Amino acid sequence: MKTTRHCLATDLKDNPELIEKYKQYHQPGNGLPEVAKSIRAAGIIEMEIYLIANRLFMIMDVDDNFDADEKAKSDNNCPEVQKWETLMWQFQQALPWAKNGDKWLPMEEIFRLSEQP
């Protein structure tokens, strides 16, 4: 099975207490099971989120069935995912250059070691 990697970024509000709370929500067992189920059902094989200061980086490895637009539609129709997204917006803020309503923005890959001589 071929996988594709997507890397995205967003920011947290620059508040140490909120950042700690956000990190707690992302510890094993603290998320909503329906959200994890929707992630897997969309063809996302692996998802990791990294934090530096108040910037978040998400790495997703997806299978051939993954379609970002379909995932967004599915999320919009799932009350549990919407509940989670509303909760997370208490901690997150859009990147300064994001269009209105955009949260996680795709990052441009500029280097890959495997392509180097």
C-alpha cells in the first residue's frame, strides 16, 4: 500500500496555561473516541502533532483512499468531531496568513534526504 505524507501547521494561543491544557487533551485516552475513529476511517494511517513554543506541526501519513475534501465534509456532519473542533478552538488560533476559517495549513516540503546524492 502506498502512503502519502501531509504536513500541516497551526498556532496555539500564546498562553502557557492553555498550552498545557491542550497538551493534556492530546494524551492517550483523553480525546474523543469518535474523533479517532473518524480519522482512521478517512484513510489516515498515522498522525503525529509536535509543538514548539505555540506553533503546532501535524504529520499525517494517509492511504490512497484519503480525500481531504471528503474528510472535511464528513467532519462537518459528525457532532462529536464538531464538539472536539469547537473545544480545540479555545486553544488554537489561525496562522497570521491564514484565510478566514482556515485552521491547519499545509506546509511545503523543501528538503528530503532520500533525494540527496
